[in-house]
Amino acid sequence: MLKRLFDPAAMYAHRLETSLNEARMAAFEHENAAEHHAALARMYRQRITRLEAELAPATAGIPSRLILDPAGPIPRVTPLKKPREPHQRMPAYLPQGAGG
């Protein structure tokens, strides 16, 4: 039994098997990552096509809704949440007395 544990050939075979399993797992992970990146590349190519289509009328001299009229009003971005009063306290995460 000890010979099987300390036999250099058995130790080498075990190390090879471990390395083989790690290489298979790494290949699997990289194939998944490649599939993910290919999907992202496809999505960005579609986005480029869509944005170029939106920008095409503006570059052809046709008025587009993307180009703002300089004489018109400046668009404002408004927050979705109601602004807090300056001295209003933030709500507690747990009600007072609640056991956690």
C-alpha cells in the first residue's frame, strides 16, 4: 500500500490526471467566455447599425430629431425622485424595536 502512495510513477500519473482535469475545466470556461464575447460583439454590431441608421438623416441634410434646433428650448433632465427636504432624516432600515 505504501508503495502505491509513494511510487513516483503513480504520483506522476496522479499529477497528470489533475493537470488534465484542470486543462479541461479551463477550456470549458474559455469556451463559455468566448460565446459570451461573441454575443456581445453581435449586440454591439447591431447597435452600430441602429445608431448609424438614426444618424444618417442628419448627415444627409434631412432634419433629424437627434439634432437640436439652436433657437429652441434647451432640454432639461429631471430626476425621477422627489427631492428631499434639506433637514429631512433618512428612513431607518429596520423599524425601531424590530429584532434582527
